[in-house]
Amino acid sequence: MSATEPLLGLRWGIKATFLTYIARMPDGQGSVSGGAQPAENDEFVFEPDPSAAVPEGVDGFWAFRGDVRFQGHFGLLYVRIADPHVVLRGTEAELNVVEPFESETKPRIPLVRFTPRPGAAPPGLQTWEAADVRLLAEGAGLFNNVYSVGEPFEPLSITLPATSQTG
């Protein structure tokens, strides 16, 4: 893949002020694994997960795999964004992630809500973009309620092969 080709998957900067906060901590740490990778502009890319089952009763569905973790304050701060799924109902989408402390059953928690819009994509690819990404109540708990419900998070985009189905 050349440097100009977009990475396939979910591209998201999560929350810029949070990333800055982690970077400024004397013991702040971040890690990526399992299909997530860092990208330019302090963003992360989660790779597509074609093995995920499409939930019933949705208008669209995109699944991704990868694990992004942040730690600090001598272990008191721990945030994990893992295996995000995007569920579309009508024109609204919700991004949910694996609950960070339940590895056995992998329950999911809703993190943010947004309205995806088709974006410009090179031939053979399709892109959806969302500029108004807002934190949900369950997602606020993931960040220890430091951010309020409705708090803006970073824009995100989804880039997939044009043959991919959305559910």
C-alpha cells in the first residue's frame, strides 16, 4: 500500500484533549494492538472485522477490530476502546465498544452517537464521515464521567471497499 492510499477501517482521533492529557502525564501511556494502529494527526485506525454478526433490526452495521488503551495516574486511570461496532438506525449511528473489564462475555457499551454522511473516496472504495460525534451516557462512564453526556468527540470516518455491505 502506498502512503497516499487510505487505510481501510474506522479512523478516529477519539478526544484530542484526552490524548493531550495522557501525553502530559509523567506516567501516561497508550498502546494499540489486535488490529488497531496509530495514524497521522493523533488518530487511530481500527481494521474491518468481517467475522462479526450483524445484529437484527438495524439499517446498517460496520464492525472493526483493534484495541487502544490508555493508562496513567499510577494505574488509577484506565480507558480501553476495543473492537468498535457502528450500528445505524435510520440516519443516526451509534459506536459501541467492548466493556473494558468484562473480557469473558464481551458485553458492549454505547460510546458515541453521530450521523454518517457519504464522503469522497477513491475508485473502488466508499467512505462515510461524521463531524458531530457526541458522547453517550454509558460512554461517559468509560471516561470516569470527566466528560458530560453530549460532549463533542473527534470526527470519524469509515473507509471500506465499495463492495462492502452495511447490513
